[in-house]
Amino acid sequence: MIFLPIFNFLLIKIDKLFFASPAVLIYHSVSDGETPISVSSGNFEKQMAFLDKSGAKVISLQDFLDFKNGLLKLKGRNVLITFDDAFKDIFINAMPILKKYNFPAVVFINPALLGKKAVFATKEKDKQRSICSLPDLKSLEKSGAAIANHGYSHKSFSELTEAEIVLEYKKSENFIKENFKENSYPDVFVFPKGAGNQLITSFLNERGARVLNNRTDIYANTSLFKFVFKLSGFYFWLRHKIFV
């Protein structure tokens, strides 16, 4: 751990020279850490504490969008924290930690599944996890979490027809418009299970969506050292150079 501050310092220097975009982190569950998508509360606390102590700026979704549109200049290391699927443990475990550090976040929701179980999950243990209810999400919104679009029922968009894609996107968009007023982005969208491609992205963009890609997953086995690496634009560039 003694090398962590040095490693972080070097990554910041590299990013300053070559990589300007904020790091966009994906979380799913914040709970017991027994499945790959579940980051333990203890590790999540350590990661947020690192962001706070290292001087990173955790930005809002609006700041991120303004940066992408050339309306806002960002200096130093900037991080956008996102949660896919709206697991109830985000409300129970993650939000108190985010509030402790006064960090904003984004929760991407599937309206058809609110208050139900995560039947779409891959692991059986994850299938038993509860999804936030509408009151849970409204409380999250008031606490600083933006609410955004993850499709209506968590269907894989790569397996849908064009008409089904529009229906999944629009039904979720309309639900968010009707139920959230303070901090909602019904047109900001991420693909369920990451099952999208450039063709579907372009198709949705033409229909008013703002598709958010190029995010970095934080998993149960993400050590603090690896977490620091994943904050770097250099990590993202290297990952794509090796695996794409």
C-alpha cells in the first residue's frame, strides 16, 4: 500500500498529458461481495474515502454532460459514479456512504422491475436481490442521485427489433418524466447488460436518446490498487488497445 500514492501520482500525470475525460464508474450491487457484481460495503467505503482524500472531484451527471458538450471545462481528476439496475442495497448501503462524502451519483433504472426481484441477473444469488421501489428512488433523488434510463424491463437491446427497442426506451423515458422532477434524465441511457452496439446507439440517438458508453466496471474483486488504476484514462485506453 505504500506504493499506492506514488502509483496514483504517476497516473494523474499521465492523464494530464494524454487523457482529459472523466472516469465513469459502473457499480451494480453494494452488499456482501459474494458475487462478481456485488462490491462489499467496506470496499465501497474505502473507494469513496480514497476519492475524497486523493482530491478527485466526483461530478454530477449534468456536469458530465456539460463537459461532453463543450460547455464546461474540468481540471484535475474527475469521476462520475453510476449504478445500473437500481438494486435496493444501493439505497440501503451505498447512499449513506455517498452522503457522508457529499458525492453525487446516477442510478439507471428499469421501471417494470421496481419493487421486485432481479430476475434478469446471471447468478442465482443475484436473482434474489431486491430492486428499489419508487419511494426508494425518490428518496435517492432527493439525496443527490440522478435518475436515468436503463430500458423499461432490462431486455437485451441486441436481441430486439427496432420497434421493440423504441418501446423499451420510450416506456422508461415516459415513466421517469412522470415520476421524477428534481434530478432526472429520462433521455440519458445505458444498455442493460452492456448489450448494445454502434448501430443501435446511432438508432437511439436519432430518436432523442443520449447514450452513455465508455464506462468502467467496478467488481467485487476490484482491489484498491486496481480501483486507482481504473480511475485513469490510461487504463481505459490500454484496455481497449489490448482487448478491442
